Amino acid sequence: MLNPTQKEELQYLEGVVLKIKSTVNQINENLQEQARDLKASKEYLYDNKDAMDRMEKEAVRYSITSGAIIGEAAADRKQRIEKLIDSPYFGRIDFAEKGRKSGPLPVYIGMYSFHDEKENKNIIHDWRAPISSMYYDFELGQAHYMAPSGKKKGEILLKRQYRIRNGKMEFMLENSLNIHDDILQEELSKASDDKMKNIVATIQRDQNAIIRNEISRVLIIQGVAGSGKTSIALHRIAFLLYRFRENLASDEILIISPNKVFADYISNVLPELGEERIPEMGMEELAHQILEGKYKFQSFADQIALLLEKPDETMADRIKFKSSFAFLSKLDEYINHVNNTFFQPVDFWLKKNFVPAWFIRERWEGYHRLPLMKRFNEITRDIEDNIRVYYKYEVETQERNEIKKAVTGMFKTLNIRELYREFYQWLGREDLLKAGPKGTMEYADVFPLIYLKIRLEGFKAFEGVKHLLVDEMQDYTPVQYAVLSRLFPCKKTILGDAAQSVNPFSSSSTQEIQRVFPESDAVKLLKSYRSSFEITRFAQQIKPNHELVAIERHEEMPVVKTLKSAAEEINQISEWIALFRQTEKHHSLGIICKTRKQAEQLYEKLAGMQKQLSLITTESSAFSRGVMITTAFMAKGLEFDQVIVPQATAIHYKTEMDRGMLYVACTRAMHRLYICGTGKMTPFISLINNTVTATR
């Protein structure tokens, strides 16, 4: 039996859905009319092209172009409005503004705004609108929001949350102290999808503050595993695109992502929120672009694979040193040394025209603000001007080239790689530079070389990028951040988790990143939403974080199974796969190995016994449902309904780097976690530490 409030809400919903459908129908009619007009204009232009003068042709072409633009805008609006038919809104607040005499204003909040033309008002407000912020930030009582005209104060008299699907209301929650919790718990208990989902209906207060931050030039988000930091960063981008839509477009934002699989996984969030997809690029892709493909270098994945499969203490030491601030300081010192000592001016003659060394030195120092190798052209021009003024001699093109050749010849070497090699000689640490097969650079040398290149040769900044989003911040070094700082002089959102570093020798914390960006603001996200309480508690024994707060969503305890042989382990994994396939509740199972060699071998063994398996590698470009075999390195940022961690023995997981890999693997699981191995299990899971704080 429905009470009067429920009846009223259902009637309102029906009315809203009818208005939306009516608007869609009207847009369809307008689009059909525009299509007919466009067709007629094109036919008129074709049939009368010989009879019309140039002005008339231009007018008709302009009409056709304008009509097409209007049609595209209408089609985009239609597509957005159509999505509201399924779920027009998810929340409501009744706000009594101070000084307003007409009574409280009901504010319905949805994915997008919807304007009722007849009533000339918004009957649904976009979740990003200023007034909608109160839904996330306040419970019943005093509230305020920042409107374009200033701060609006008042009182929230009513607050409701709805779940509407297929245009039908499934339930309504009213005036709870924390109205999000019930919906949040239900959303968290759902199965994973093949794409990251939007969270507009369940954004929490601390998350909302990050999303709506307009002030920070560089915002660093340190978020524990499962805190939703990537999703929050994407919602922040959607908010900024809404808030600054006249000055910021999707193609003016760039995401630095760890790999193509992750980029595919997050690719749906912004389109769901009504925004265009954003360009993305990996650090290695950026490196190839800056180095113009002239250098062959090891990938980050190759570096990780070597450290895991063939641990080399000297390689680890090289990486550790090149990932320090001391190393960045030494690079800067070396650049000053190059500036002061590598350019040795000498007197020279151009025919009978004398150019003294002191003049060349003076001009070199006069251009101290320019990158070193950009000074040669300027000095050449100054010498030419000097000869013209003092010797009344006009320098010809060939002679100009002679001057430049003479000036550049005064510099020790123009080869950046040679200059980088000399850096280690200057340091007295030639042992720190080691080339791989066929002269391949180690990954740890790629961005120091790029930094040197930018400082010495210069590089035009990516001025078309107005906002840079950097994910997995912990996996980038101070030198890499110094490079990003010079290449992208724009606002930035940087996010990650120091506990999820896949390479402890080259990881960065929030504090270290702030040394590169002293103007930055840092925030923490400590609540973990992804995994069940039991899985989170289990993961905390591997890598404790006493600040982490786990959402209290209870499910089965993780299963740890010791097996007698490799064959038994394969059979056990097959059984778990079979159990996964029997449930309709879960959609994804990740089998997460420590190394890619283990992943490839396991895939070969299981492929003969199981159908529909996929292997995710560095060459993969898409994330999908089903059973996936991958590595902890590739699984970063992803989540699975169920996770199996095979070969979790003391032999395979014993170092600090192994501990990090095991932590990343376990924290990918949302609902079920299975650990197995043959022989003695890793000491990282031998004890249970109940260190997780639960929260509802």
C-alpha cells in the first residue's frame, strides 16, 4: 500500500518521464525537418551552381554548414536527454533559501540537467551544478552553496534518495542521517563490469570536496587501495569541463595512464557523464615523442620483469640512485657545469673581419635564459650584426653558415647521449651507466636523458594541454615529475597510492612529489570501498596501513590453500574457475601472477583445460569480462569480482618488491579471494593482523 508521499513521488516521476519523452520526440521532429532543409539546400546548390554568383553560393554553403552544426548539437542533446528516460534523477533536497518568500525549492538531482520549456525552469539539476553540491555536503539543517552571484544560505528541510531503473522507481529513502549508505552498500555489493562505472549517486562528502576543487593548481590525491581515487579524478575532470565549459574542452585534457588496458577500463566514465573521451598517453609514448624515436630503450614493464625474474642488486642500486632527489640535484649541477665549461670561445676571422673571443663569451652569457643549444643561432646573428655595423660588411648565406659552424665547434659536443655519458664521468660513477643489448638504454636512464635534452636543447611545451591527469603517481620518479613540470605548465591532478608501488626502488610519495610541485595541495582518501571487509583485513596483514578505514561489507573469508604438487595447484585453480562460472552474480575472475613468465606458463597449462581464457599483457589494449590471467603489474588500477593468486609461496614472494606485488594482487578482489601454492606459503600471509578499522 503506497502512502501519500510515495504516490506523489510516483506521479511526479511519471510526469517527468513524459516530459522527457515529449522533448525527445520534439527534437526528432526538428532533426527530420532540418535534414529535409539541408537536403533541399544541397540540391538547390547543385542544380543552380552555374546560375548563382559567388555571393549567393557562399550564402547557401554557409546555410548548409550552419544547419549541420545545429543538427549535430541537437543530436547530442537528444542523446543526453534520452539517457534520462531510464533514470531521470537519483536525489532530491528541499532547500529553503534565506530571504526567499515563495517557500522551499525542491531540487531534483540527476546525471544531467533537464529544462522544462513550458515552465521555463530546470526540473532536474546536473549533479555538477552549484546547488547540487548541498546534496553531497549536508544533511538536514543549515546549508549553503556558492552560486555565480555569491553564497546562498538556507536550510535543507527534506532529503531523499531514489533508485530508478527503466523509468520505474524501485525504492526511495528519506531523511537518513547518512542517506548514501544503503545505496552505497548495494552498489559495492554489485558485480564488476568491463568498464569503470560512474559514482554520481554515491559520491561521499570528502570525495565531493576533491571533485569540486577549483582552486588548486596541482592537486595530489593519495588514496588507499579501493578508495575510488581514479573514479574521483575522472569525476573531477567532468566537473571542471562543466564548470569551465567556455574555456576548457575534452581535447585540452591529457591523461598519463599506466597502460592501454587501464586506459580502456576507464574510457567509459566521462562519456557516461556526458563528456567526450579524453586523450591518453603513456610515459613511454611521451618519451618516444620527445626523443623522436632516435633511441632504443627498455620499457618500465621490462624493468619490472627483470627485477622480479632475475634480481640484480647492482641494477636495483642504479635505479634507486636515479630515482632520488639527490640525483636530480646532481643533474642540475652538471647542467651548470656544462654551461660554464663546455663552451670555450676563441678568436676567429671571417675573411678580414675579426671576431674576438670575449665578444662571443659575452653573448653566450647574455642568453643565459635560453637552453644552451638554442644560443648558437642567436650568437651567430649577433656576430653577423656586429660585422655589418663595425666592418660595413654584408655577410652572405654561406658565410653565415661558416660563423655558425665555428661557434658550435666551440662547444665540446652537441650529442645529448654523449653529454649524458659524460655526466657519469663528472660524477666519478661510470658504473651507474649500463647499456643493454644493442645499446638499449635502461628505463631508469630514459627520463634523465630527456631532462638533459630539455634543459640543453629546449622543447616546446604542450601548450594545448590545459589540464594534466597523472595516475599511478607512486611509479614515477622525481626526474619524471621534473620533466612533466617543464612539458606541461598547466593545472594538474596527480593520484596514486604509495603502498601500491610495483618498484620500491623507484617509487615516489606525496611528500616527494610536493618537492617538485611546491605550490601543490595534497589530500588523502582513507576509506576503502572495493574489497569486502574480510579481503581488506587480509590484505592489511601483507602491507599494513593503520590509516586505512574499510567499509564494513561482509563476505566470505579469503581462502589460502597449500597443495602438494603443481598438478594439484592447476586442478584447484580449474575448480575455482568452474565455481566462478556457475555463479551468475559475478562477471570477472582475475588470476594474478607475480611475473609475466608465470602468467604465460599458467595460461598455456589452463588453455588446454579451460575455454574462454584471456591473457592480459603489455601488448593488450582492452579489458573484458570473464577469466583473465595477468600480472600484478598489469592489474594495477583494475578490479575483479574474484581473484586467484597462484604460486604464493616463500620461494616466489620473499622480497619487499614481492610483498608489493602480492598486496596489489590481493587488493584487486571485490568479493572473493583465493590464494594457493605448493610448498611453504609466503611469510607475508602467515599471520593474521586485525588492524583494519571497520566503518558503516
